[in-house]
Amino acid sequence: MLNTNLQHIESVEQYEQLIASGAKVAVVCGRMGPMCVPVYSVMDALKSNYPDVNFYDMDFDTAVAMQTIRRLPETNGFMGLPFTVYYKDGGVVAATSSIQNKKQVKEILDGRLSP
């Protein structure tokens, strides 16, 4: 499990139920490395400003990630960690790779996950 202040996705079933619920979800799939830790911090800092969005992390080096995030067409070809995937109404609305700053994340949250 990653050492972040985000909720953790720990099973394929949990992931599938979360996405199928139609909730607004942001999942940061990575490691505790220099490109990932800043993104976890940005998500943690923003979560109180977006109470309708569920912020999660997922360990990149697990079977769960291999069977979910890493298989998405939207992440095909991604080379840098973390993979960050945004969901709304049961589908992917945005996906990014590598480090993202607060402004970049807010643009996605406001543009793709807003009502």
C-alpha cells in the first residue's frame, strides 16, 4: 500500500464497483518516487475543494493495477509515472502521465469533472 493521504484501491472488485457507481473519481497510479509523490500531494491538497470527487491512489506494481489502470486504452503508450486517470459517469474522461502540478490537475477537475 502506498504511503499517501489518499484513499487506496486495493482490489479489482473495489475498483470496478467504484467506477460502476458513476462517481467522479481521480486515481493516481504510481510508486513512492520523485515523479509520483508531488501528484499525491496535489490531489491531497485539492480534495477538500472538490467534495464531489473521490481521490484515490493505486500501487503501480500490483496485479490490481495491471488488471485495471494499466490496461486502459487511454494509458496505452504512457511511459512516465504516475498514470492519473479521471472518471465520470462510469467512463474515463481524462488520463495523464508523469508529474502534474496543481494548475494542471485543477484544469482537468474543472473542465472534465465539473457538472
